[in-house]
Amino acid sequence: MRWRSGDQQALDALVPLVYSELHQIAHHYLQRERLDHTLQSTALVHEAYVRLVGHNVPQWQDRAHFFGVAARVMRQILVEYARSHQAAKRGGGVCKVTLNEDLEAAPKPVDLDVIMLDDALKGLALLDEQQSRIVELRFFAGLSIEDTSEVLGISPATVSREWTSARAWLHREVTRGSTA
């Protein structure tokens, strides 16, 4: 890429495109947050951008790799934000999300906070890293089956199958934790 070689015009052309897509991912994340959430899309994009590029410009493999990493960084920022907010309010204002997006014959939706979901995703990652990444990309970044398959380099059929399996596992884990 020309911008890696120091071509300022290439970088100037790239930044608005990246910013726009990062803003869409941030907006998707924040749509799932509570109504009184104080973190705005622009602030989330700026924090993610700083973490993504920092002082050293990483060697991104391609567009899919960049946005896959961006989704993970935004998830981490939101979890950190939720943890600090929860600590400040001792459990007040917990961010609610639902795992049952796109399920036609879904069990009753389960509400959980973003911290609980993050903990469950860490558990899933220990069992199946690919399923954890699929959930992260589909649920948090709002990527389609096709975009997720491109980011992970696997077939759309595999993404679809693993997405269904991962959601079932997460639902079981979350409901087990909420009934204890």
C-alpha cells in the first residue's frame, strides 16, 4: 500500500474511508447499549483509532483484517467502559443486550450486560476460538455472514453453522449463570 511507504496523498484519501466504516461499526455497537449511555460513536471511533494505529502503523494484511481487529478493539473499549461505569454505580445502569438476533425459532431472549457477554465469550474462546471470533464479528461489529467469512478466511456455510452453534452455547451459559 502506498500509504505505508509514506505517501501522504494515499493516507489522506484512506483516512475518511476508514473513519466512515469505523463510525458505522461504533454506531452498531452503541445501538445495543442502554439509552442513557454517555459514550458516543465519535468518541468510540477516536479511542479505537488511537489504539489501532498508536505510534506505530501496523502491517494490516487487508481491509478485512483491519476491520476485524477494529471490532475487537471496540468491544474491549466498551467492556472497559462498562466495568468502570458499573464500579462507579455498583451495578446500576447495566448495559443490556440480547443474544437471539436473527433466530426464527429462538428460545426466549436473554438480557445480559456487556460484561457478562464478554466473560461468556472468553469462555467460548477457550473452547473454540473461531466461534468466539464469529460472535464478535457478527454480533458486535454487525458484519454479515459473507463479510465474516472474508475476515476469517472460511466459507459462509461454516460461518453460518458456527454462528448458530456459538449462540446456542452462549445462551446456555448465560441462562445457567442467570438462574444460579
